[in-house]
Amino acid sequence: MELNAEMVLGAISALGGAIVYLWRSQVVSTSKTETKLERCEDGHRESHAKMMEITDKLGELRGRQAGITDLAESVLKTVAEVVVKAQRGELT
């Protein structure tokens, strides 16, 4: 079988077309992946911001709860002291 110029050019054209097709497919795939990555990173930034906001609120609530607990203990201690003094007749 003899290879003539037309067959060689046809083969080169077919291979060139295949290479172009594969290259374009890779470019499109990469573009889609980059778009998905950008959306994922945006979502990550939003989630992080919400997490920091929730962390701040949690710290505030824990501090508020500690203050309320301290106040309640102080009131109970004062009431207990008054009751003991009343039972002893020490109140004037």
C-alpha cells in the first residue's frame, strides 16, 4: 500500500482536528471547574463570616449568663443572711 500526499494530508488533518477538539474540551472543562471553585470559595467566605458572627453572639451570651448567675448567687446569699438574722432576732 502506497501512501500518497492526499492520504498523509487527510491523516494530518484528522489528527489536527482531534487535537483541537480535545484542547477545546479541556479548556471548557477547566472553565467550568474554575466557576465551581469560585462559587465554592464564595460560599466558604459567607459560612466563615456567619460562623464568626455566631461565635461573637455566643461569647456575649456566655458573659451575660455568667453575670446573671453571679447576681442570683449574690441575691440568694443576701436573702439567706437576712433569714438567719431574722431567726436570731438580730433585725431591728
